[in-house]
Amino acid sequence: MTTQAQAIGSGPAAGRGARWLRGPEAFSLLLLAPAVVTMAVVVLYPIAAALNMSFHRVDIYTPGARQGPFTLANYAMLLRSPAFAQSVWISTEYVAASTACALVIGFGTALLLNQTFRGRAVARMLAVLPWAVPSVVAANIWWWILDPTYGLLNWVLLRLGVVAQPVNWLTSPGPALASVSIATIWKGYPFFTVMVLAGLQAIPRDLYDAAAVDGGGAVAVFRSITLPGVQNIVALATLLTVLWVFREFTYIWVLTGGGPVRATETLAVMTYREAFSFFHMGFAAAVGVVTLLISTAASILFIRQSGHEFY
């Protein structure tokens, strides 16, 4: 029996397994192991911890205290909360306005920077400069620009006669959300510019030369050559921007703190406030889990509806 088992263990299948463990595949797995472990520690564990916390009542005032029993109370409270419904709506408005405007501005800027003119390198550098500014620094710059007392924007509008008195950009519900969106657009449009510009430069020049020979107009060339050539990149950039804006926290917190009267309280701000202002850790974890589910569902729906392969 032992001899037969040894014979089976030393057969072709076992030889292939041994060679696989010693071959390039094993070395590839070894190289991937640090990244996989890092992802598990940095991403998977916090998600699992937040999911577990969302199903319990967490007492942070008693160190070492055991968690309460499994409960759906946090999710039931969340579904009954008017503040949560308002945050979902505000997040939707904020994401839609910021992403759409950043796409239009970034696309137009990329088309301009793709042309040949003197100083194009400097213009490209200046166009992507907002993307390089740290978010906290940029948020403080915009806070100074939008300040109702000595802000630059009110000073310009008063000088031009557009407004008769200073506008409370950050303390009125409507202007506050618009102000946060403008700051986010300023920060986000360079990403579209870089992505679309890369796509434009990848389009073969021969296509444009052939269109010029055929007498194609600017609109026809844009619809038949330019737009199809960058549509995959635009779709990918839009998806990434939607996810970025959906979880944006810095601009809102620095400029308005989620106010006034929760007018700019997105889901990201609500999660932070519930966790670190009211210390409702279980409820905040539930909001975070729902936010993750909304982001995942939106990503899947966007990819299916777009019908593009991102590569």
C-alpha cells in the first residue's frame, strides 16, 4: 500500500503540481503576497470591522467593554432618519453638479490644450495646477475668496455692480451648496483635462487628415472621430470622479462644516459627525456601510449602462 501511494504521489499530476509550486507562477504569487496582505489589512479589515460595528451598539465610553447583542436597530434608525434622507439627496445634487461641470470644463480645456500654440507647455502646467494643490490648502483659499465680509468674490461683484450687498456664500443654504460645488469643480476639472488630453493625443492624426480631405466640418469631425476616440476614457474618468466627489469631505468640512442647517451635509459629513461629534459609532458605521453599498451599486450600474470596457 505504501509503495502504491508513493507511486501515485510521484505520478504526472504530482509532478506538474511540484513544478507549478517551483515555477514562475510560484514566484508571481510570492511577489503578489505583500500587496494582497496590505489590501487585506488596509481595506478588507476596516470594512469588516465597520460592518460588524453597524450591527451592534458600541459603547466607546467604557474601554474594553463587550459589544452589545446583534441588532438591526442602527439600520432601522437610519431608515427612519430625516437627516439621512436629506443627506442622500444633498449628496446626489452635489455629485451630479460637480461631476457634470468638471467634465464640461475639463473636456473643453483638453480640446484647447491639444492645439498647437506658443506657450502650450506653460498653459498645460497652469491648467492642472489646481489638481496639485493639497485639499486643505485649496479649501482655505476658497474660504477666503467666499468670505462675506472681506472675500475676494464679493469685492469683485460689488465693484462690478452685480450685487448691491455682500452675499453670504457660506452661511445661506442655497449659496453654501453652490460654493462647495464650485470649489470641488475647481479641484476636479484638471483630472478630466489630463485624461481627455491623453486620449486626444492617442487618436491617429491620419484620421483628421482624411476627414479634412473629405471636406468634413468641425462638428462632424468631432462627432465621428474625436468623441468615439475618447469615450472610454471619459467614461472611466466620470466614474472615478463620481466616486471621489461622493466621498469628498475636506472641502465641505472646512468651508461649511455641513451647515447651515445641514444644507451641505453629505453622507461623508454625516458619518463623521455621527461618529466623532455625537459618538454614535454604531449608527455612523451603518451610514458608512450604506454609503459603500450606494457607491458599489452606482459603479456597477454605470459600467453596465455605459457599455464600455475600461482598459
